Amino acid sequence: VQLVESGGGLVQPGGSLRLSCAASGFTFSSYAMSWYRQVPGKERELVAAITSAGGSTHLTDLAKGRFTISRDNDKNTVYLQMNSLKPEDTAVYYCYAQSDWYPSDYWGQGTQVTVSS
């Protein structure tokens, strides 16, 4: 099983990034997917989530109006489009998979996002 995030990097305030999380080794279309983020010394926090079929999404307050979560079940990939980035969005971003049917979940290794001028 693998969840591999990519797309992080350094961006200026107001800029955009698109994170991707490529999944393998499990039935991606049977898993709800989420993006979390974490900064040193703080707990990991939920950013956005999407149901297994992609029909419903949830954006937390920190993401509403700026971020969009989507998925492509043919490509086994979930995305996080981040616009209007702020310095406080600086964090390691993780994708998380949770089975619809079983007590099974997986974490990716994370990708660093740094928002700075």
C-alpha cells in the first residue's frame, strides 16, 4: 500500500499550488480520502475530505473559499487545489485514506508547503 503526495513547494503569498496523492495497493474507489496538515508542535488538522465516489466534499473553515478537493478514481489520485495561499498555510500536507467498509486506513508520507515571500 502506498500513498504518495506530490506538488508541494515554496510559493509566494497569494499564489496557488495543486497537491496530488497517488494511491496504490488498495481499492482506491472504496476509500474516502482526506487532506490533513501539520506544523511542528501542533496537532494534525483536517483540511478537506471527499467521499469514495467523489459525490460529496467537506471543506473545513480554513479551506472554504480557497481550496478545492477532487479525485479521479480512474487514476487512483486525489487532489487539493490551493489558491490564495497565506503564510499560515505553511505546513506538511498529508493525504489519508479511510475504507468505507473495513477498519482500514492509510497515511501518506507528506509533502511540504511553504508560503513565503
